[in-house]
Amino acid sequence: MRIAILVEGKTETAFLPHLKRFLQTRLSGRMPKLDTMPCNGGLPKEGRLKRDVQKLLANRRQPADAVIALTDVYPEYQTAEDAKEKMKGWVGNEERFFVHVALHDFEAWLLPYWEKICRLTGSNRSSPGRNPEQVNHTNWPARRLAEVYRTGTKSKSYIKARDAGRILKDEDLLVAINACPELKAFINRILELCGVEQGELIP
């Protein structure tokens, strides 16, 4: 099983080792080949997205069995549903193509580790709340992390590719999965594609 994952950029690529480590605990003997395709800041739209998906599925050397587009909601789309509907519409009737979102951006999936973020940065700021995916457009997750890193006594700036990995290092990904329904849906999609039965998905 080869799953191609279209991602925004370096932060999501840094997430991949932690994703694989978690999946290995659930997919013994059934681990897929996960190939992330960084799009450097924004996933393609309309006809270009359709062409990219078709190329991945029809690749002669290593065709993908499925393609997942993992997109931020902010700033391109109004809601998660808006992103999913538009991207599915652009690609058309292709049952091997799936859309999942980081609501409102990837950093929402780091917010459940707020205590560790505070230790790494030397910050004493309060957590943004118990529902990371409800941190919205007006003060989105990446912006909040950048502010904590900028004002912390142990840090100067938030560097996506570096700090995402540091936050997730040695952490249980299930903490974020249980706090973030869109992340859970993304993980369950991969499990389902690999043959995990409905009753064995993450509830």
C-alpha cells in the first residue's frame, strides 16, 4: 500500500516520523509506504490539483493506491467543510482521493502539548483552551506559537520545521488525536485504507 500525502510544507514533513511511529503500533505487518509531497506553502487548486492527483495515481514506476490532500483551512478557506468540498470538486469523481484538514492550521495539532511548549520556551502563558481546532482565524494556532516562542525566556522565534519535531519528540500522538477530531479523522483514514476494520478505528 502506497499513500501519497500532499502537504503544505516543511512542518507537515517534520510530522511524518511521529505519524509513522504511531501507525506502527496499530499496523503491525501492514504499514503503508507514506510519501509526503510538500507543496511549499499551499496545495494546488482547480485543474492543477486534479492533474497532480492523476499523476500520482497513474505513475508507472510507483503508482499511489490513494492520495490524501492535507490542507490548512487558514487562510485559503472559510471552514473545513469549504476546503473539503472545493478540493473534492476540483478533482472530480475519484474514489482514491481524500481530503483532510488541519483546522485551522497544522500547529493546532501541537497545542495539546502546551505544557511542553512552555518548558521549551520558558513561557508562562496560559493554554489557548481545551479545543485546539477551535483556535480560529483571528488568532490562529501558528500565530499563537510564534508569539510564545518570541516572548519566552528560552527562545527567540518559532521555526516550523525545527520546533514541530522538538514539541512532538517522545510524546504520545494519541494526546493530540483525542484533542483534535480532524487529526483523528486523518489517522483513521490511513488505518482504514490499510484494512483496519471499523470497530478497530480510534473511537
